[in-house]
Amino acid sequence: MSLVESWQPKTKLGRLVREGKITSIDEIFQNNYKIQEPEIVDILLPNLKVQVLYSTIVQKQTAAGEITRFRSLVVVGDGNGHIGLGLGKAKQTRIAIEKATAQAKLNLIPVLRGCGSWECSCGRPHSVPFRAFGKCGSVRIELKPGPYGLGLVVGEFVKPIFMLAGISDVWSFTKGNTSNRINFAFAVYDALKNLYKLNVF
């Protein structure tokens, strides 16, 4: 039995997708729908790739003693202008990753790409079309368009985010505590999200 056949949607958007009235993920963003079921993404983007960025142990002190859990940070993307980032916590690593993956699918956003560098006029969607800023906690990041062939001039930790978003060339400037990997990743996510927000159709 396929996912479409076995899935019982709980939201209006889910029913529209299940009935085939919405057949593209971009239709969802254009109509400002909110994704509340990860199955929607599974159906509309079947080739979505998942990568674990970070996984660590966290402990909580209670009256009964210390409770140990695992926390995972996951990025999902299709390499063609769609990206999602999620954080999950559970008693087992596998479950934490599953929770983070589901959350990343719910946080899926469109990423506006282009060729905005004055050094390059190839017209291909290999970089960002204009400057964008993002922040999370103390981390601030600025993204600038890069010429074709430049590569990703960003922290090694966040390179998979750009790769899964379909961006291969970009300059970046950061401030704040980038050693906090979660804040660093979400600052990048915020900058990519702002690209779409700032675009005027």
C-alpha cells in the first residue's frame, strides 16, 4: 500500500493533497498554506534528502536524578530551492532523529536563488539573488551573492544546508557565538527564509 493510499489527513491542506487538488509544493507556498503534516512533504517531494547535522547528549536534573536524552538537528532539502530544519529530542538517538526529520519537513521553506553577483552574469540559479540577513540567539549572518565557481565560503558545519537548498556559490559574514551549532544553523535558515520574504512579485 502506497503512502497516499494509507495516509488519513487531518487538515484541510492534507485533504487537498490527498485528493490530488494540490500537486506541487510551490502551490502551498504561493497560497500561504501552513504545512502541519509531514506526509504532505513526503508526497509532493518524494526525492527529499535528509542529513543529520548534529547529535548530542543532554541531561536534565530532577528530584529522581538525572534524565539523559539525545538531541538531534536535521536538515532536509531537494537540492532545488526547498529546505527545512528541525530539532528533535528523545531517549534514543533514532527517535530523536525521526522527530527532528518530521519537524524539518513541517519547517520546509522555498529558497529564492539566482545570480546576483556583479562578477557573474550567467543567469543560472547557483547563488543568492541579493544580500540577506539572518539571526538566531547571538549569531548574526549575512549572505552575499557569489560568482559561479566560487564555492561555499561559509562555515563547514552549515555547508550541507546550502547544498540541500541548491546553492553552490555564496559569500558569508558571521558575528556572535558560532560555536553554538544550533543557533548557527537556524541563523542560516533564517537568512534563506528572508530571501523569499524580501522578494517582491
